[in-house]
Amino acid sequence: MLIRADTQIPFPRSLVYATYRDKLVELVPYMPNVRQITLLSRSEAGSNVSSVNEWHGGSEIPAAARVLLSEDMLSWTEYNIWNQTDFTLEWRIETHAFTEAVKCYGKNRFLEDGNNTVIESRGELVIDPKKIKGVPFFLTSTIAHVVEDFLGKSIQPNLVAMSAGVRQYLEQNPLD
């Protein structure tokens, strides 16, 4: 499943990029589907910043999916490489449930558009039913479909909501 979201924020690219990269934990109150973000590690090398964050979502698991999914589906670890030279972010998400079966990765580009910033988010979500452990084989494709549907319907709106949260944060904290 391809992931695609384009958003626009009415602030300069360098400020938007730095806010996404450096203020993530402070953005939680502006993101309705996120309960908590914990910075696990951060390192800098030249123009690159690498970070690892643990996310805890706050959305509800649909009733039909609760039989197959747990609260672990609402938590994930995100691995980021921020490249200041070309204003990009390469990311990879590792789910806390069905970790071996779910692959999710992508790249965000932060582009100038006058005094605005356009964020192009592109990624891919792949679920391999053969790697779903602890479930009878005949259920794996059903579970893969439910997980992909749940994650697919969550990721793109969350990318858009995060941009809205960054915009709100910058409007309320103009000197950051």
C-alpha cells in the first residue's frame, strides 16, 4: 500500500523543518491521535540528525478488529534520518505488534513555496502474511488485511494532522 500526503504550512521551510525535527515531543498536545512520544535517542553527524522515537497512538481500534488487534497496534518505534542539506526526512516505522510482518518506510521532502512550506510525504506499507506469528495459518491473510486496512487508514490522516499541529504550534509559539 502506497502512502501519500501533501500538506502546506504557512511558515518558512527552515522553521517548519526544525520544528518537526526538534519539537516533536512538544507537538503531542496538537495531535489528537497521539497520546505520547518518547525520544529514545538522537545523534548528529555533519548535516544529518538521526533520532529514534517511540509513539503511542490514541485512536480507537474498530470493534470488528479488536478480536485480532491489541493496544500494541497503537504503539510503534520510528527511526529517522534528517538531512539538513536537502531538507528531507527518511523514516522507518517498526510496529510493536506483528513486527516481523509489517514493513513501513518512506521519505518526506520539505519544499519552499514562497513563504510557505509544502511537505511531500511518500511511503509504503507492506504486510507479509507468511510472517505473522502465533496465529493459525488459515487466518494470516485475514489478519494481514485487517492490519493493513487499520494502519493504512491511520497513517495518511495522521501525517495531515501532524502538519496541522505544527502549524498550530508555530502560530502559538512565534519566536521558536
